[in-house]
Amino acid sequence: MTDYRALLEVQELVRRFGGVSAVDSVSFGVAEGELRGLIGPNGAGKSTLFHLISGHLHPDSGTLSFRGKRIERKPPAARARLGIAITFQTVHLFNGMTVLENTMVGGHAWTMHEWIEASFRLPRHHREERLIKEQAAWALERVGLDRFMHQPAESLPLGRQRSLQIARAICSKPELLLLDEPATGLRAEERRDLFALLGKLHTEGLTMILVEHDVGFVTSIAERITVLDRGHVIAEGTPEEIQYDPLVITAYLGTATSDESAGIR
Ligand SMILES: Nc1ncnc2c1ncn2[C@@H]1O[C@H](COP(=O)(O)OP(=O)(O)OP(=O)(O)O)[C@@H](O)[C@H]1O
Ligand SMILES: [Mg+2]
């Protein structure tokens, strides 16, 4: 045995949609504190794999272990309580709620109070709400959205809505953060800020898996990269190793489209 400690262990995971095997016998492990890149052409299965890890989808077969405990049958809320947070590729926000309130939703992953205490507004409920609000304000500051705190979430441009999803995830005090294309729609300056934020979170020891179409973005920040193609892991290694892997180059070039992202750079 090595001293490699996997925070997340994915074993032979399978998820089909009709005749399509979106995730097909996927196995990999992510060490505690690692920033893992997950790349692959459109339709490779990246988002499906994330939803299987976060619990928003259940696998047809295979196992998922988090800190050595099996989680593949647990619902998303239970996985969130364990510390698994996700920012979705398609932004999910609560319209009609402010930026702060949307961020506070993340805080409910770690509160202790039961619904009964909340409905009777018992002291612990008030205390925890105040703590969540503080944590949410801090998370918004980290992603640079604190000045928009009291605006309706839907009033933010799409790039900032993505940052808001990250704030909500940070507010949940995650141990594993799944980021599905967080840089999409961001302006150059916002991308730089995101890059700096991910670097900071990494330094603080947060384990992350980053899906990003901008391969340059991933290769410059991730320590190891897992490459998916048509549901399969076709390569895994350091950015240098995967950039020159013939299977990876073929997967990208074989699906090259007018989409500028479909190239490995
Ligand atoms: N809910 C669904 N119902 C049916 N098919 C689905 C569903 N979700 C995903 N798929 C299919 O599963 C495959 C993998 O899709 P997925 O969204 O996981 O890929 P991806 O790697 O995230 O792609 P992209 O880079 O475009 O985001 C695709 O063939 C897709 O059409
Ligand atoms: Mg996707």
C-alpha cells in the first residue's frame, strides 16, 4: 500500500440513457487536497459523471466511496452534508431571491437545526441563520460579488451567476467541490479572478474537480487530468503527459468542429 489517500474513489461506474452509455466503466480516485482536471469532447460524459458524484443521478452499476464510505445510493442532500458540493454547467438559481439568499442556501448543508426549530423560530435556528448569513457574505466577497448582495440573483449577467454558484458552494463548507465549466461566459478579467480564487482554495487544501472546455485553463491549474471520451477514461496524468497522449489528441481532433474549444492546446 502507498500513503495515497483517496478522498473520492470511483469504481466501474456506469450510467446509460436509453442506448447511450454516457458513463461507461469509469474508475478513478482523487486524493485529498488535489485539484483534478476533467476534460473531454462534447458529450464525453463529464456532466453525467459529476451528477453521479453529487447524487443528482444514480448509477446503473458501480460504486462511489467518499472518505472510504459508500455513497452511491445516498440522495444529493446527504452527500452535500458529507461535504460534496457542485456548481452546475447549466446555472441553477432561485429566481425571486437575492444574491445573498441564494448563497445562504448552501449554508443549510451544515446547519444542525431541524425544520421544527425553524418553523417555531427557536433560538438555535436564529443563531444558525445569523452564522449562515455571515458565511454567505464572506463567500460572496471571495468570488467578488459582495457588492451585488441585495440584488435579485436573476439580475446578474450569466458569468456572474456562475460565480454566484461558486459562492453558494463555498458557503456549504465543502470538502470536495465539483466545478462544471465555471469559466464559461466570464470576461477576461473575471476569468483571471476565478483562476486566482481556485488557486487560493487549492492552497487552503480544498479538493476540487474542474471540468472546463478551455484546456489551457485546466492545464495551467490542475495537477493531474483525467480525460473522458464517449463515457470512457482514455487517459490520466499530468498536464504534460495528457497533452501529448495520442488517444487524447485523436479524441479531440476526431470531434473537431467549428467550436474553438474542440482542440487540445
Ligand atoms: N438526461 C439525459 N437524457 C438522455 N441523454 C443524456 C442525458 N444527459 C446526458 N445525456 C447524454 O449522455 C452523453 C454524455 O452527456 P454529458 O452531458 O454528460 O457530456 P459532457 O461531457 O458534459 O458534454 P459537454 O462538454 O457538452 O457539457 C451525451 O451523449 C448526452 O447526449
Ligand atoms: Mg457537460
